[in-house]
Amino acid sequence: MSTDITFCTNMVNAGIDLKSLQYLMGHSDVKVTLDVYTHIDYERAAAEMIRLTDGKEQAAAENGKSMAEKRICEA
């Protein structure tokens, strides 16, 4: 794997935003950055899905708690 591909993949895994990565790589189109220079494996994709799911569950739990707290205050 080339140094550019390794750098690009590591930056995505670290959470850099895609427009910044495009700029750092010197690409005129983010599609080049993503399609040619970034390689994501199944484990990374699965971890992102878990992260998104956990975030939604946490937000739902916080909203539910807030609603319960509101009901107590109104009573």
C-alpha cells in the first residue's frame, strides 16, 4: 500500500472531516480522495454502524428521561 493511501485511510479512521482530507491530499474532487485513496474494511464499517446506533439509543434514552422529568415537574 502506498504512503498516500495509508495516510488517507488513517486520517479517515481518526475521524477527519472529508473536505479537510480532500484539501490536504490536494484533490479537486472528494470522490478521488474517497474512491482511490481511502480503503475501509468491514470492521471499520461495522464499528461505525455500532457508533451510530449507540448514539441514537442514547439520545432516545435522554429524551425519554427529559419527558419523565417534565411530567414530574408538571404534577
